[in-house]
Amino acid sequence: MSAFNTTTDSTTTTVVGESSDLTTMEKIGIVVGIVVGIVVACAAVCTLVYTLCRSCRKRMRRKKKERVERSRRVDSHEMSSLTAEERRERRQRVDSHEMSSLTAEVYSERPRRRHQEEGQEMSSRTIGDDSSEQGAHPMRDPAQIAAESCREAMRDHYMNTGSYVQLIPWEDDDTQHIKDIFTELTLEESGKKLDSYEEILLQTTRYGYPIKRVILNGEPGRGKSTLIDKMAHDWACGEALQQFELVFVLRMSAVEQNTELIDSIFDQLLDEDTGVDKNLLSSFISHNPGKVLLLLDGFDELKTRDMNEDLFGSILKTVNRYKNRECFVVITTRPSHYHKLVTKSLIKEPFTQVRVEGFDKEAIKMYVKRFYSDEHDKAEKLIRRIKSSNVLSDLAKSPMLLLLMCILWRDNSTLPETMSRIYNEALEYIFHRKIDMPPDEISKVTNELGKIALRGLLAPEQQLAFPEEEFEPRVIESAIKAGILTRQKVRKGMKSHNSIQFLHKTFQEFCASKYLQSLLETDTVEFKKNLKQLIKSGGNDYVFRFCAGDNTACTSTILQTLVASKQFKEEQQCLKTKGSKQERPALMQLGLNCYFEGQSKDLPPVEFIETVLTENVHIVKWNRDSLNSFTNFLQNVYTHTDKQTDYLDKVQSVEISKCHLGGCMSDLVDSLSLMANLSSVTLLVCTLNEISEAYATLSGEALNTLSSVASRAHHFKKMENLQNLLLHNCFLTGKDLKHIVSALYDLPPLVELNIVGNGALSGSAASWARYFKKMDLQKLVLGACSLTGEDMTHIAPALCDLPNLVELNLVDIEALGGSAASWAHHFKKMNNLQRLDFSYSLLTGEDMTHIVPALCGLPNLVELNLAGNEALGGSAASWAHHFKKMKKLQKLVFSRCSLTGEDMTNIAPVLCDLPNLVKLNLRGNEDFGGSAASWAHHFEKMMNLQTLDFWDCSLTYDDEIQINSACCDLPNLKTLNIEHSEHQSLDSFDEIYAPLQSEYGVP
């Protein structure tokens, strides 16, 4: 033991001795490590402090720049009131202050930053000691400086010269600031009204990416150009669109397909003595396209008619995203040129299309009152006159036409009823006001202008601006003095010349039409040749309409030429192929509009009548203008044909889709009533209403003014042979339906009424359901009308009195759930009911305990659809046994009802007792999996079953074996649809659901 201790001690002593030899080295290493750590920590602290200081300096510098920028933003009215010299001095003061601030920062911060980054001692250098390094500092990006200079020039232009609008274009001194005269336009995107133009740049794709191409589509004179000017003005004033550094407004009438963007900017927008460098500005746009908004006004006025993508300049390459992909582009066009713009070579998806509808009723009132700001009585009378006529109400949506109405009303308080008459009287007014020219001389000048105008419209490169030398001196001086023509100095590169333009493209088209009218009297061959060229080039609708104006001979020749044209025949063939899907038979609408403008009392050519009046008439997306022309056409055909050649008798059905019928409803229904054999009318997604508040505001009447449906529904009584009326998704209210149904009960032939999708009927049935008692309906569709259980307590008893009702559709009425106890018992009396659809109405098991017993006594019920009522799961034990008594039932749908295997043990044995059951749909009940053994064997007894659908029921392999085994000997089974089964039929979905989709519009 002692030996062991001695050894241990000695060993320990030896180790201690060795440790004492290394102590000094270790201590030195530890000290060095501590010192290094302290140095590293200090360096980290210094770096952190430097970073914080640098961040603070950046914030201070940014705030200083923001203050300078804010000081530049002077209110547009204040700036416009200053003289050019005062504005220049003001900008110089702001610029000098900004430059002095920025210079101090640049020359105090950049050397320190550079020294810090290079690891040099800060104390060894000072700003004052190293002037050579100051000159070596990198300067601001020259392209950015060019962009800033350009921005200031653009803002100055848009806030001053560009912010004044000529109220009356031919009066040089009649200008007003755009903020004083601008009246909000109605903008619609995908049928939805936009609150402001800024929304057009906020649209996104389904993945959330911004859509950077926007088309503003609107008829001539609807305010597209003024809207573009307003957008530019608001940007310049800092009121909108501040996400863009540069905004360029370019007129497409000065652009060809090969025009370069930078050239057009300098030619159209910047002064000759501008200090902006063209190459630097072009570089900025190329490298910062997302900061640029391009507003292109008038694609229909583009000089180039036949596009060649290989020749596109950077403007069109920006439009089609081959260049400046991230640039935002807004481009305006007439509807006639929309399909030329939306092509593979120009604008492709994604893009936003916005309809510029012009003025609504409130805007019309506001505009008229602004025009007659000192003559309130005259303004009110004009408003009432416009409201009294469907035609004038539609024409007044156009700011250009409303301006002409205001001017014509001022002198004699009368208005013409057609567009061509308005322009004709306006032209005479313009000439008389300025130069008191006699009518014969006006006609000669107009014809001379029209010859040049027509040549420009037919030119391969559409010409809207003309050299002065093309006009006779006498003609041009008279036209410029009157205000029909304008003279502008145009710069192209280093050269400039005088350019002559009509005050609006519609005036060029009007003058061209006047020349064409004179040509018909002197050279019919040349007249027809020009018509064919106009049809071929397309987009000349207004020339045709003006040419037809109050001229029977021109109207007849135009219609004959249209019908004989290759384009018209292709359009009709497309209409036959696509049927109601064909949206815009443009030449047919053009022919109807020309016939209206002609105000002819003679019949149109027979070929044209037979093209319009077919057995089934389809009207899709027609505007009010075309609808008014259509009703005029029907009334004239009725008046001027005898019973032996009554073209109207041929029509059996009319389908009108996606049209606004509010203002022309009564005329349209009156015209349709002239068709003796018309048995079916379908209005699909059509607005039948005018908002009563809007009418009241416009007319100054009380707010209880009836809606257009309520005041015009009685016209339906005139359609004495009507059998089927379908009003799908027509935005009807309870008041509307009350007036419609009260008008219809006097029509004995009416057997079908379909009002599916009118979601504003909730809670209103008490006012209209009672009228059903007096009708002889066989089919009634009330699906997706947001009806409630309370509504059903009025509807169900009324239907009991319909002896011939065989089909009732109550699809997608979600508020019915839980309410059947109060109305289901009335179904017991519907003895002739054959088809009943309760799909997707949120029925519960408790509802079924009332509904099924009421139905089991119906002797003729052959089809029952309960699809989509997911609350039925687990409740079949309380109601399934009643199905035993439905001996006539042929089709039963329980798809997507959340039924369970336990439910099927109650349902399947009951169905065995239905001898006529041929179709059973149980798809989408996902809780069936693993339960087939308890109920599948009952299918062996369903001898007449032809279709059995178990798709998407989560069946197991054993379930499939059980079902297949039970069904294999059924003699009439044609379709067995089981997920993962080799017997699955790919056609079963269409076979079962297509009839529902076609009959009810159910998804």
C-alpha cells in the first residue's frame, strides 16, 4: 500500500514539474489571444458604427432631396398664372438650392467612403487637401440626368400648353382648363364599371403579375383622347400615376409602322431647343422601361394600313413586347380596328381591354349644365329633350356629339334625330358663324374638302394630315377661317412644314361622305368602286353612315354593295358556323345603321332583309346604336310588306346576349311583337333596368320614378304567340319581376318561364308569386335567384294551381336549407309534375323528412335531382323508405350529397322496388369506401337500370368487385362508371350532365 502511494506521488510530482515548464509560453499565448480578440471586437464595433452613420447620412440626404422635389411641385393653376420668365427664375432658384446641397454632400462624403473602403487612414487626407481626387469622383448617371430634364419638360408641357382644352374646337379663344371641363367617363372592364382610370393599370394576371398592356376601346368622340390628356395632366401635377418617372403622350396619326419611339418623342413633345440628349434619353428608356408610361392615342389613325412585322419600329415593338417589355402601354382605338390591334404581331394576352362608354346619364347632365353655366333653364330643357329620345340619349354618350347638341340647341332649341343630321347642321352652323357662307358655297367647299379627305382615308398609308399645297387656296382659307381645318407647324428632325388636319377624324369622314354623295350623281361606277375599297380596307363605318344620311339612293346602293361583298358573305358563313357564339357581325350592323341614317321609307334590298330576318335571330354584344337601328328596320319592314311577302313571319326565335336594353326595351319588345310566329325569346346577361335614381337625377323628377322594366313590362302583352321566355342573369329585382309576370299571365300560349340567375329576388316573392296562379306554365326555372324559405311559402302554394306544370327547377337556392317544413306539403297537389330539381340548395336531413313524403304521392314524377346537398349525409334512415312509393321514378341523382355506407344500406333496398328506375347517379360520395359489402347486392334486383355512376366515391378494390358482381347480370345496364374500373365509361359525364347544362345552365 505504501509502495503504491509513493509511486503515485512521484508520478504526480513529475507531471507538475513538466507543467511548470510550459506556464510562461501558455500565458504569452493567452495574452496574445486576448489582445487579438479585443482588436477584432473593436473592429466589429467600428464597422457597425460606420454602417449606422452611413445609413443616417443616406436618410438625411434622401429627405433633403425629397424636400427639394416637393418644392418643385407647384400647383398647376399657380404655375400657369406665372409668366414664362417667372417660371424660369423659379426653377433656377430651386435647381441652384438643390445643386448646392447635393454638391456639399458629394464632395464631403464620397472621398471618406472611398478612403474607408480602401483601408486608408481617414486622418491622412482631407477634402481640402486633395482636390485632384474630387475631380475623379464618379458623376451622376448622365442618362438619369437626361430623364430628369425630360421629365421637367414633359411636366411643364402637360401642366401648361397641354392642360387647356378648346371647348368649341373651331373657336380659337374658347378654351378652358382640363380640370374645369373634364367630366368623368364611364369605363368598363369585363362588364364591370371602374371607379377611376387608375384602376386600368392595377389589373393582374391569375398569378398576380401586373398586366402592362391596356387597350381603351371606344366609338369615335367618346372621349378617349381627352382621357389620355387628363392622365398626363394628373401625372404632371403629382395627383396620379406617380409610380412612373416619364409619361409620353403620342398621337398615332403622326406615326408609321417603322417610326422609332425616341424620334416620335422629340418630334411630337419636346421643343426644338431642348437640352435633352436624344441618345441618353433613349438609353434611360431602354434600361428603365418599368418607369415609363406610354400613352398612344388613336391606333385607328395609324398611317400604315397593311402591317409588316419585319418593318416595325420601336413604338410597335414596344406595343408587342419585343422591346421595352416592362414598359406600361395604354393605347386607344375604335372598335372597328380592335381586331387589327389584337393580333399575334401586336398585342397578345395578357392585356386589359377597357370599354370607353362615354358619358352616363349623370355625366350628361353635368356636362350640359357646365356648358350652359349661365342659362339654367336652357340646360334643363335640353336635358329633358335628350331623355325623351332613345336615339338622342345614346348619341349624347359621345362627348363630341353632346357638344354639337349643346351648340345647336343654343340657337333654336331643336335637335335632329340622326347622327348625320347633327353633323350636317353643325357644319352649316360653323360656316355661317364665321364667314356667313351661302348653302351652295358650303356644299362646294365641303365637296372639295371631301375629295382630299376620301383620298386620305383610302390611301395605303392612312392620311389624316395633309400638306397645305394639296388644297385650293380659296378652299383652305375658308375652311381654316371657319374652323373645320387646323393648321399646325410640324417638325421632322431639323425640318418643319405646315400640316393641315380636320378638327376631328369624324369631320374628315363626314366631308368624305359628302363627296361620295355627289359622286353617285355624276359617276355611279366610281361611286361603287370607292364603296368596295372602303369595305375592303375596313374601319370606315362612319363614312358609310354619313353617306347614307337622308339619301335613299346612296342607302340602297350601300346595302346592295355590302351584301354582295366577299367580306359580308364570309361574315354570314361564320355566323352559320358559330351560331350564337359569333359576337359581332359588323357588316350587318353597319347595314342596319346605314338604313337608319338614310331615314328611308322604302324597303331595303330583299337580299339584305333575308340576311337579317332568318328563322333564328342571334344578337350578341350589340350597342344601343345598333339596337335602335334594328327596331327601326323591323318597323319599316312591317309597314311596307304585305301578307304574301311578310319577311317577319319567318322568325321563330330571337336570342339577345350581353346587351344593355334599358333605354330601348319598349321599342324592341314592340318590334318583336310584329313577328307573328315568334315563339321563343331569350335575353341572356342583358341589363333590362335603368337605375331609377339616375333617371330621377337626369330629369329632376321624384326618386320614386319607376325602373325601365317596371314602366315598360306591359309591352310583353303584345307578344301574343310567345311560348318560351328566358330571362337569364338579367339583374331583375322583385319590382321588375312583379311587372313582368303581371304582364305575362294574359298570354295563354306561354308554357315556359326561365328567370335563372337573377340574384336580387330574395325576399320579394310575396309581391309576384300570386300571378303564377293565372298562368298555364309547363316549365318554371327559378334557379340561382337567392330565394328564401319565406319566398317558397308564397311560391309553392301558387304552383299548386298550375294543372300543366311538369318541370320545376329550384337549383342553387342555398337559403332553402332548413325551411322545408313550411312549404314542402304543397307539393302533394302538383299531380302532373314530372321533373323536380333541388340540386345545390343546401337541403338537410330534416328537410328531406318533409319533402320526400310529399313527393311520394305524385303519380307522374319521373326525375328527381338532389345533387350537391351535402348536409344529407347520415340522415337517410329517416326518409329513404318513402322512395318505395315513387313507382314512376326513372332518374334519381344523389351526387355529392356526402352520403355514407350506412345511408346506402337504407337507400339501396328501397330502390329495388322502383321498376322504372333507369339512371342512378351517386358520384362524389366519398364516404362509400369499404362499405359496398353491406348494400351492393341489392343492385341485382334493379333489372331496368341502364346507367349507374359511382365515380369519385373512394371505392376500394373489394367495393368494385362487390358492385361488379351485383351488376354483371343486369340485362339493360349500358354504363357502369366506377373509379379505377375497366368498365368505366369516359362518356358518362357528358351523358348525365350535358342535358342539365343545356336545359338549366347548371355547371
